[in-house]
Amino acid sequence: MKRTAGIICLCAISCFACGYLSISRRDDARAMQLDQSKRKAVYNASVIMGRVSSTGGAPHATMVLAYPLSFSENTLIDYVILDRPGPFMLYVPEGRYHVYSFTDVNGDRVFNEGEVSGSYSAGAGGRPADIAVGEGSVTDDILITAIPSRRGTVTFPRKVRIRDDAMIPHQPGNGDIARIYDEKFCPANADIGWWSPTLFMKVFGARIYITRAFDSGKIPVLFIHGAQGSPQNWAYFLFRLDKTGFQPWFYYYPSGIRLSLASRLLYEALLDLKKKYGFKTICIVAHSMGGLITRDLLTSYDLRKQDITVKLYITLASPWTGFESADRALQLPSKKLPIWYDVASTSAFINQTLQARLPSSVSYYLFYGRGDSVAQGKALDERAYSGAKGKIGFDVDHNTILSDRKVFSQFRAILTRELGR
């Protein structure tokens, strides 16, 4: 038994080391500002999001690129590729940008400076307009009209050649239908979301997925995963959820980003689906770190003003007071993931989130595992459950809380009682 335990420990250390070494310069949050002396971007912390529309004709693969104005990069990397004109999400450092669309009309899977089909323009003159983003901010409603037939009429400031690599999926849209065992939700991609959030954002963004076409007669149940997680963590709940009265939704995001940014992107995703489907009531269920994100969502944004009622909110095994290990990691002169600043026990994010009161209209229940060696006593901070209608413990650990019969039975009973279905 001792030898087996040692092998498991070594494997865990090896995996951590590989992930740690893979942290890129754009994901290293040691430098929280632009290096003005070298004028280079050092840390992705903000999001530019919007939509590309096309003037007509057959849809073509489209690239959206953020061109930096306040710093220089030898290689342009702040871009995403879409199957066709539609919504986009760019994860970028703090700074100023021009945003362009490129259209691959000839189908050679290469975008170059002669294929610019549009740019974000604030005025009638059509010239690119500056977009300024601050650390942790989200700039939305960036609309670009792509006119493929007029390629070359918008001047791009330098030569560029970016290949549409068939191995990298095009960024999906919010509200896309996907099966829970879709490859995009696999554990390897979930790990990338933790260690390489920039790569994850380029490929997937931060989106809500649904498993079937929207049904106005069913209440959405939105599941939020935790660190290094994905919708697949919720398989046990998904297959047992009563589909006659409820429809499962899943928020898939890179768990290595700042929690306030993950919360804001979730808010934007909900507003987008509100516009599409007009739903009014929703239930939110969050595991582990997802509880911190959703509590910030409910205390920072008034969803009722958007005609969205969160009637039921349940958290499972959430580490409300953070981790001392993150405190120690932040003291070292080494690479630092953005998330570590928010899960430290001294985190300003956690303190602000727990001090804020949940809306009185939300029925909140806190689930925790008595054998949880990850969250341990952190799952029972009195600030977190002071407004809860129920604080329920189970003989499970941090992960088995998502696949335990008694946990789901209690969840189903609360769901039926609170939502009347």
C-alpha cells in the first residue's frame, strides 16, 4: 500500500510540474500591468467580444484579429477563427486595439493582409476605431460588418499570414447544442483551461452549452463546474435529471482565469440566451470553485433587472475561504496563474463576495462533503451559509459529491419543492 501511494504521489507531482512549465507568458500573472519600457503585453486579463455580420453571399471562414496599439508584438496572436460570420470572443492584455475581420474567400485556409473584409468603426467614415480595455474588463457589443467583395479596401498596418489550422476547432457560439461526452469537454481540455487559459479561450471561449433545442415549457438548470472541470463532471446529475420539467445547461469556461472575469462572462452569456429564448426562471447549481463564481454573479449583477429570476441556487463543496497554498505560491518569484490571486485565503475577491448578501429572492442551499480533503472546513464558512435555507452534509469527498445517490436524491427533492415540478 505504501508503494502504491508513493507512485500516485509522484504521478501527481509530475503532472503538476508539466502543467506549471506549460504556463505561457500571456498566462503568467506576475506582471499585472504592461511593461512600458519594452512596450510588450505580458498578461491576458480582458475580453473583447462582439459579432461579425456579413453583407451576403456564401458564408466563409472568418478571422477576427485584435491589432495592438499600445504595445508591440513580433507575432500577432490575438485572433480567433469562426466557421462563418457570427459571435466572437478575444482574450487580450490591457491596452488599446483596432479589431479587424478577415474573410477566406478563396478557401486556401490562409488569412493575409489583403483579405481584410471589415473593421470595428465608431463613425461614419469607416476608419478603424480605438478600443481601450482595462485589466479584468469586458468590452462587448463590438459589431463588424464584413464585406468580402471589398477585400483590400480596408488598409491593414502590416503584413500578416495566419494559417487556419485544421487541427484547431473554430470558436463556437453561445447556446450551441452539444452532447456531454463531446470531445471538447474531455479532461485534457479541462486541464488546458486551468494551465493555459489563453489557448482555451482562443478555441472555446467561455460559453453556455445546451443539450437539446430550447423548450419554453421547461426550466433551465445551469450547471457550473469547478477548477480543471468541464460539463462531463455533471454526467451523474444529467442522466437522472427529470427532462420533462427541466432542461440542463452547462457553463464551460477556462478555470485558470480571474474569477470576476468568469462571472462577468457568465452574465453576458445569460443575457445573450435571454435575448434568444426569453426564459424567465432558472436554477443554478455549482461545484467547488464554481460556487465562488456564481455567488459573485448573484451579488454583483441584478439579474432581476434583466427579467431573469434565479429561484434556486445550490453549491456543492465550494472552498469559500480559499487556500493557504495559494498564499504561499504568490510569495514566490515564479510563474503565477491568474486564478491563484482569487483563491488565496487573503483574496480580496473572496472577501468581497462573501461580505455581499445574496438576493432575498434566491433560495440557497449549501451541500458539503464530510470527507472532503480539498475544501475541508472551508466549505462551511458562516458568511457563505448565513442566508441559506439549508446546510446539508454528506459522507462523500470533494469529487464523489457529484456522483452520490443520496446527494442527487436530496438535490431532486429540493428542485421539486422549490420549483414545483
